[in-house]
Amino acid sequence: MVLLWIILIPLMGAVILGALGQRNAGFSGNIAVSAATFFAACLMTVQVLDGGSFTAWHHELFVDTLNVFLVDLTAFVALTTSVFSKTYMQAEVRLGHLNAARLGLYHAMYQVFIFAMLLALLCNNIGVLWIAMEAATLSTALLISLYRTPAGLKAAWKYFILCGVGLALALLGTIMVYFAAHSVLGPHKALLWTRLYSVRGRLDPAIMMVAFVFLIVGYGTKVGLVPLHTWLPGAHAEGPTPISAVLSGLLLNVALYAIVRFKALASGGPMADWPGQLMIGFGLVSVLVGAFSLGGQRDLKRLFAYSSIEHMGLATFAFGLGGPLATFAALLHMTAHSLTKSSVFFTNGQVAQTAGTKDMDRITGIVDRNPALGWTLMASSLAIVGTPPFGIFASEFLILIAAAREAPWSVPLLLIALGVAFAAIFRRTQAMVFGAADGARIPTPSSLLAPFVHLVLVVVLGLAIPHILAAWYTGAARLVGP
């Protein structure tokens, strides 16, 4: 029953918040709904710790070692983002950047977005997964265009069109998987993850091979894999900062989760290595393109959007390598990236809001104008480029070790890409933080708590991964490994 509540709470919350409209109570309501969702996710975690994986609602919902931590992560980041968005979005209205009448739409679509992602993670039906990803696309398209600026509308339409085409390809791949499993499992059971995995060695390898091509291209569009990434920089740069945080920190994870699930199915036949090789190719190209695109950016949010392409490419590459170590490292990287990147967007959104511009050439001396904001931005930036002791350093180090074992030819390319990304982001960030102050003192934002909490958690991941989380990663690696 708790799985059903994890999905129903944000859905019902969306209806209530939509009815509240632009009232200030909408902010508190958004936080309350997100807190209730997180509480339900915590109850689910207790049940998993007590009894392991389980299904619910006539086997239409399920939780196992692969999705349990992603559900917790999604609910947690949704909660911290709702807390952050209260003061941030109120300031946007006060500064005239946002029409107050659109706050009702913002709160309602925010909860629809969270509902869609949680449904995608918890559903046991590959058809429902596709529907949930489509719902996430529609709700975020409305959120990206919330400011109704020409650039925002263009970014929303580009996102909608490209992801719509991608999801159409994913639907074709889903239908092909159903076709391959229909003769083995029957009409309804051929849609269930739990049933499909038990017969993956009996699925037609030729059909599964073609299906996986459509699936990685389709869902890879949502991940932001090159060359399907062109929607991502604009969507992150033009939408409200809280939406940039959940887009990069959560939605990309959910789309990659879908690819990993299908990779586990496609790897069960005689051509077990082929899906992994395809993911290695897409992932490595994304890492290189994302890293080398960072240097020419002037927009603060666009800079870190390209960083998301790099990091999701790295996680895709690691999943493609397969094996316990690489898969463990990829899952750790997904977790650390979600927490870190949302912290980065929280902080740079505050910087852009207080400075009145996203142009990094016009932002300087932040640490002198406000030490708390300046040091938080610097710490978030160091975390996202993989500086120890943050969690991304640990995950990247493990991925490099796995690559040295499984694909040593890729290690120089990865090291070059990581070095370029570090240099590009550090050069820009240190100039903004430590450059000569050329403006008035910036008041301390009241919403620095969320990025601080995220950074503390990322440090914990870098120093000592909690035993429970490590056990889930290990179990998930066995589940999706070759």
C-alpha cells in the first residue's frame, strides 16, 4: 500500500495546489506535499530493509535494490527543492521576473512532474513507464516556459519536440520488447519487468537487439546523450532555477534507469555484450562533447547544463562496461551527481538572481560581497568537478579503475575529458567568486540551507558510503549485470 501512496500523494497534491492558485499558501502546501511523499518513501525503505524486494497493487508496482534508492533520492531532492523554491520564487515575483498568477501552475506542475518520475521508477509495467515519461515531458515543458519569454518558449518547444520524437522511438522499442515476450509470457505478463527478467534468456535476440537501439536512442534523448542532447542546455538555462535543479538532478536519472532496465533484458541472450558496447559508445561521446563544450559558455546555468551531459555520459559509459565494480560506481555517480548538481543550480540561481544577470563575465567578487554565497558556490563547483573529498571524486575514481580493467583504451580519453571539464568550470567559478568586487554587498539569501545539506551528504558519500546504500548498490549491480 505504501508504494501506491508514494504515487498518489503528489498526484492529489497537484490537484489541491492547482486549486489554491497564486495564494501564498501554495508554497507551504508544496513543501507539505513533498514532505509527505518523502515520509512515504521512508516507510517504503523500512519495509525493504525488513523484507527485501516486494510488489504491490496486483504486481503493477514493485521495488527492488535498483529503484529503492532512486525513489528515496527523488523524494528527498523534491523536498529540498520545494523548500528552496519558496523564497526563490517569491523573490522572482517581487523582482518582476514572474507573473504571480502563474504560481498556481508552477506548484501544480511541479507535483505532476514528481508524480510522473516516481511512477516511472515504481511501475512494474514497461508501457506505464513510457506513459510516465511522457507525462514528465508535458509537465516540464510547461515549467520551462513559465516565464513566457521568447527564449523560454523556444527552449520549451525544442525540449517538447525533441523529447517527443525520442519518446516515439522509445514506444516503438517498447512494442518490440512486448512482441518478443508475448509468445513466451502471454499478453499481460509480457509487460511486467519482474516477469520479463525471469525469461530474458528466451527472448528473440534479433528483436531485442533492434528494440534496444530504439530504446537507447529514445530514452537517451531524455538522458541528454549526444547527439540527442541539444534540448538540454536551453531547457536548463531558461526555466526557473528549481526546475533546472530537478531536471538535471532527477529526470536524467529516471531516463537512464529505464535504459539500464532494458539493457539487463537485452543482455540475457547470446549477444550479451552488444547493449553494453552501444552504451559505452554513447556514453564516451557524451563525456567528450559535454566536457569540450564547457569552455565557450558565458551563461552561468548553461555552463552547468553541459556539465550534466558530461556526467550522465560518464554514468552511461560505466553501465555499459558492466561488471560489479563499474555498475556500483555508476549508481554511486548517479546519486552524487543528483545531490551535487541540484546544489549547484540552487547556488548559481541565487547568484544570478541577486546579480541580475546570468552572464558570468559580469559577475565577480561574490565572496567579498557575500562570503556565505561565494563559498557555497565555490564548494558546489569543486564538488561537481570531482574534487576530493566529495562523492563525485569517489565515483569517478571507481569508474576509471573499472575502465582500466575492461576498456583500457578509454582511460586516456576519460582523463582528458575530466581535466578539460575541471579547468573550464574552475576557471569560470574562481573568477566569479574571487575576482575584484564591482558591486554592492549582496544580502544573504534565506535559502542556502538546501545546497548546504546536499553538500554535506555528498561529502559523506565521498568519505564513507553508508552500509545500507552500499548493499543496495551491490544488489543492483548483481541484478543488472551481465
